[in-house]
Amino acid sequence: MQGNITNIIPPSRINKNAQHFINRFQPLPIFQPPDILANNVQTSVPFIVNSNQYYFRIDHEFRPQDKVFVRLAADRPSAVTGNINPNFPRFTVAPATNLATQYIHLFSPRTLSEFRYGVNKASPIYSSPRSNTNFDLNSLGIGTFLVSGTRPLKPYETGIPSTLIGGDSDNGGLNINHATEHEFSENLSFTRGSHGLKAGFDFRRLLTWQATSNNPRGILGSASAEGGYALAGWLMGYLDNSTTPEGLPPSALNQSRWAAYFMDDWKVSRKLTVNLGLRWDFFQVPVDALGGVRSLRLDVLSQASDGRLLPTLVPAPFTQNYPLTSGDNRYFMPRAGLAYRVTDKWIVRTGAGWFVNAQQLGNLAILARQPPNGGALSFNSVTNVAGIVSYTYAGQSYSLQTREFTPGTTILTLDNAFPGQGSVAPRTNLLILAPDNRFPSVWQWSFDIQRALPMKTLLTIAYVGSKSSNVDNTINSWNNPLPNPNTNINAMRPWQAYVSQGEGNTPRGIGNLRYLDSYANASYEGLQTTVEKHYSHGLLLNFNYVFSKALGEGYERNSGQVNGGTYQNPLDRRPDRGRYPFDTTHNATVSVVYEMPFLNRFRGVAGGFLAGWQVNGIITLHTGYPFGLSGGNLNTGAATRPDRVADGRLGSQATRQLWFDPTAFRRTDCNIRSRPDLCHFGSAANDVLNTPGSRNLDASIYKNWKIKPLGETARLQFRMEAFNATNTPHFGQPIGIGFVSPDAVVPDAPQQGQIRSLLSPMRTAQLAVKLYF
């Protein structure tokens, strides 16, 4: 049974390996803040970028009817991303090269041909100070780390794993990537009477080589169940959970994409123009030339050696160019629009169309993280509620819920973090790609009215909407149990075992399942208002205001994620539909450029000082972003939400010290013996509250000097720029709710509701000199 926890852990109970690891990789406190729970390590973190850019272009006209150009652009950047822990910086190199050429042939004044070819190569690579060295992770004494529980880490995979105190910052996401894309396109434009016709085709060939993982070196989970507090349990050498490394399993996904279109711009009359078009897209099912990509099929059952019919991991290991889905060829997509000039100052426009998006190959490359190419084993401690320990620290009284290990279960420790690895008994985390996976499609529509105002100004009011279907999605919790008081999560999982095709019929344990599908959906509706003052008298002015809402569910890679891929209940997705993390209800922008023409009349020495000045500014105002709260432990293996019993928003009473009302929420938990009624999914939405809004001014001053010996347009420009010029803090997301008392239902943790982070940096200023010729 776990010993009593006090504010001081007896030295005899501290695990020497944990102590050695922390002493080596965790920096000492820099100062003691007035609040003992506040951050005691604060310092400037450098972000250093070096970039060498190259550009070459040549244009040639063979004759008036034939023109060609060739362009080569290259970038060779490198960066060092600092970390507040100096042991964990990240190094990035991201060379990119682009070659493009275009050939234009004029058949007649009414018929034009345009042929293009381009190739783009990019190779971003993330690494840590220990990458590609002889660093031995196993020498740290915090476990034996083996990929899939069988092989040691390779030099390019090695480093510090994810632990309670951190780890190498290249542990998650893209690590090594080499991508090449070839594109061929032909476009024909021809005019026939009142019709402006366009037709063309496009072919793209995508070639990749990736070695990526969100868990290349393993994960040593928290120890809050074993120590009452995570750090206390970890110092004593206990773990709630652990995961072996996936390594960096490689894949070489390749894909061909074809497209063709036809469009007619028909000038029906002097006032009315109609646009009609049809586009066809066909995307080949991506295949892996290395054969590392595999998928668990729940609908393909194989008989195991014990007689059970179990889901099957297909295809056999290292089967090259195996299509994991049935393909998707359904896109003949119409679009239409019209513009009507009511008067010389009024214009009405409307349009709608169907569009398709190709999935990123990186979304599918993670399927290489399967045995034997990759894959990770997962382990969980099994504990029961024990006694309560009361103690006092810094003048405050605490009650700590202790737990005991369930008799007969394996105890996870830093000395034995991965018990039984290398056998078929431990549970392997697997991935599933829905066999009927489809490509995302979007319907878009718009209606706007434009009015010409005095002083070369245009006013536009528009309604814009879209509906997205078959959006790329991931469900990290597909094999998680429903809420229950049993802490043996693995024993409660719906899918317990599988068979691997081509590797015999011995049943293997299943841990977590990550389900990749295309069943998510999204929508956007917005009222957009724009006032544009065209350039005159040295002044350019724009005002934009958008009142909108972006809703959806599932994982959205390019703009953040609604729920991080973890549904509270994967069997019921409706409660997880909400505002996207990038959604802002109100967003206004004012931009201005003023060249001070009254100063440009000066000549000679006075003109050298006074002429050529330009001021620029961008003011951005927007409301806050949505966020959700976590509130208990339902023994599902995933974060869960609390119940919402009141609004929780404080409106004008909200401050940085208390941004929302924690008492508006109630705990959901399956581990309080006296409260079985709390063992259920929470009712609070994942977009239940908003962060503070933002006010920002970016301003700059330019001074231009004409250099006539270098040409009429040559000039030397001095720039003085300030981002967040007013040094206004843009506050981030507040601290969520928590429970100090073991049986507390109303949140009672310190600091909850406080804002202790910034969404963006404070004022940044820079000086620059540019020569244009």
C-alpha cells in the first residue's frame, strides 16, 4: 500500500533514479515568487533563425506569339527554438527549392494557350541536442526503452522521452520529411461572341519520405494516483501509465491527382454577367512504396490460435503499394455565379459552388506507426481508493486521497516501467483507417451588394457561407471504456486482442486505438462589411468587420483542433460539435497607408530630410476564442468534462484574477465511493467559455530616397516597425478548474480561473534598410 504523503517525502522513499534524472535535466528555481504556486523559473528564451534565399528568373520572347519563362527559387533556413529548460532546445533545418516554367502561345487574338510545369521540394527536419549521437537513453536508469518493446533506438531516434518534467521538444509531430511535388497543367482561353471560355487540365504527382512520430522515445506518465500529487509519486518512482517508444517509422507515400475544368464567362448584357463552370477531380488512393503503412480492420476477422475471431492488422508487414481504402471518384463539381449592375453605383453579386480538398499525405503517414515497423506498448497501473491524509503546508490545510495498488496487478515503477515488453502479452497501441475513407468536400455560397461612395470609396456588405463534409478526423479514444469505477482500464476496453496478417495467428493484446475517418463536418456563416478607400492624395484606407461563427467537430489540422482528437464519448459525437478554436464572433480591422504628399514638395537638402515619408498602421480588434474545461476521472483513459450547473461567465466583472466562475461547474468522477451519481460524462460543452478579446496596433514609418543613377524606380528605404506598438497585453487562456479535497464536488483548487499567460508577445520593434532597383 502507498505510504502516507506529507509535504516532505522521507529521503528513504525517494527513488534514486528519479532524483538523478531531475537533478540532471530540471533547472533550479531562479527566484521565490510571493505565490508559492506561481512559476519560479522565468527567463528570456531565444529564437534564432538563419536563412539564405536565392532567386533566379529568365524571360524570353521567341516571337510575339510565343513567350517562355523559367524561375528557380530556393531557401535554406535553419532555426534554434529555445526552451525555458535549457536542456531541451529544438533544432530545425527546412531547405526548400521550387522550379517553375511557363510557355504561352497565342494562336489568334481570341485563343490563348498556357502550359506550366513546376516542381517543389521541401525537407524539414527537427532534431534535439541528442539526435544522431551516441546518447544512451537506457543509461539514465528510468526504464529500458525499446521500439515496440523489441529493438533499441537508432541514433536519429534517440533523446529524452516525454516525462513529468518535460523532454526533448522534437518528441511530437513532424521529425524527418522529404516531399516532392510535380505539377503539369494546360489552360486554354478563347473568346466566342459574348462568351469568354476557359478549359484545362492539371496533373500532380506527390512523392514523400517521412519518418515521424508523436512518441519517438516513449512516455513516462504522471503519478498522481500513486503519490497524491504527480511530482510526489514520480519522485518515489511510481507511474500511473507508461508507453514504449514508437521510434521514427518511415513511410514513402505516393499519390497522383488529376483534374479538368470548363468555365464560361457569359456577358448576357451590359449589366448582367453569368459564370458557369464544371470541374472534375480524381485523387488516387495513396500507397506506401516501403510497405510500412498498415491498418487494423475491425470488419476483417481472422481465427486466432485460441479459436477466437479477432480483428486483423492488414496487410502483411512490408507489403508495398497496398491500397488501404476503396478510393473515391465522385467529384463532378458545378459552380455558378452572376453579377448584376443595378445602376452605375450599385452592383449585386451572388454565387455558389462545390469544391473538393485532397487529404494531406502526412495525415496518412502515421499509419506506419504499426508493428513491426513501429508501434508502442501501453501499460497502466491499477489502484483502489484507500485512506485520506490531512496535512498543513505554508499555513494552508490539505486533505490528500491516497490509493493502494490492486492485489495481483503489476506495479509500474521507474525501475520497471515497461513490464513484459517484447512479448505478445502487453497491449499495443494501433491505428485504424476507415476503409470507406473519402476526400473532404465543401459547398460554398455568397451574396454581396456593393455601393460606390464619394472620395473613391467602395462599401461592400456580404453574406458568406460554407458547409464541409467528410472532413479529415481522428478519434484517439476509440477503444476507451465507458465511465465505470474499475481503474483497470485495459481490462475494460471494448476490443481486447487482434491478429497480425502474415505473422501467425497468435492473439496480441490491444491498448489504445486511434481511429482515422472522414466523417467530421463543419460549417461557417459570416456577415462581412468592407469599406475601401482607393489610393488618392497619398492615402489608402480599409475597414473590415466580420460577424461570424465557425462550427464543427473532429480534428482540424491547419487551424487547431476542437477536441484534440479526443471525444469525451466516441460513441456519441454530437456533444463534441462546437465552435472551432480559431472562431471569433466579432473581428474588425482598420488599415491605413499615408504617404504625406504635403512633404513631397520639398526639394534639395530639405527634400532629402522631409520628402519620402510614409506611415502605416493596422488596428485589429476581436473577441475571444472558445475553450473548454476538464473536470474529473471517469476511468476511461481520456480527459472528461465537468457538469455545467450555471452560466459561468462573469461579463463585465471578469478580471485577470478571476475570468470565470468555477462554482458554475461540478465534478464528474467514478472514484468517490460515496458519490456513484458522479460517474457519468459531463454536460459542459468543449467551447463553454471564451478567452479575453484582443486589441492590437502594428505601426511603421518608412523613409524613401530616390536613387536615379540606378533607374527611375530605384530607391533606398529605411523602415522602423513596431508590432503591438502600444505594448498591450493579449491575455491567453485562464487556468481551468481543479479539486484539492478528495471528495470535493464544487471546484476548490487554488488559482483556478486566473489568467497567467499571454496569447502573443508584447511589443516588438525592428529597424531595416532595403534597396529596390
